Amino acid sequence: MHAMILRLTDHLPRGVRAHVTAERVATLVQFVKFGAVGLLGLIMDTATVYALRGRLGLYGAGIVAYCVAASANWLVHRMWTFRGQGSGPAHHQWGRFMIANLVGFVLNRGAYALMVTFVAAAASQPVIATTAGAVAGLFVNFYLSRRLVFR
């Protein structure tokens, strides 16, 4: 993926190309991977909400689903997105990931809760709310994961 993005930079306008550095390309590659993993997390999040909403309600299911998806995302990020980065025992890194992403959690589940509370379509089809939540937390979680967990 890294090589493909580098090849694409040759087609950028000269003024933009002047700002392309190896570090920026590496960050873009990480962000694309982070987003791909986030999409998998969104699928897990949504599936968990649908599976548990009858037992726990939309809010309880949303909390459990976030924990399931965030834990799965951490594992894939550890193995793929940020492979070889970060240190310490895996359970410590998982804990740092969950704590570092609390800001993203507030944005994610805040958007989710607002959607299921005030948008009837999101309450009946929670995929709308889980998607809004995922987008709301994406950039913050990427930044915090890079700076605090996988450094």
C-alpha cells in the first residue's frame, strides 16, 4: 500500500507534491489502515447492537457493542496497522488503547445516543447511529492511538 501511494504522489500538482514526505505518506498509510480496521469495527459494533438490543435496550447494547468493537480493533491494529510499534504486555497495551480512546468513546457513543434518541430512523435502524458514532470518533482515535498507544 505504501508503494502504491508513493506512485500516486507523482500525479499530484507540483505545489502539492512539494509537501509530500516519506513521514506524511507513512501517516496516510496508517490512517487508511486505521479506517479499514474501523470499518470492521463498525460491522462488529452494529452486529452486536442488533444482537443485544432486545435484551439490553439500545443504550446498553451500544455500550457493550463499543467495548467488543474497540477490543477487536485494538487487536487488528496491533497485528496490522501499527505492527511492531508500542511496547509492553498486550493487556497493558489494550488498557492504554481503551483509556486513550475515551475521548473518541465520548464522541462515538455521544453521537450514537443522540441519534437513537432524536432520530426515529436511527432508533429503528441502529446502523445509522453506529455509523455516525464511528465517523465522530475516527480522527481523534487515530491521533490518540498513534501518540499514546502505538508509539
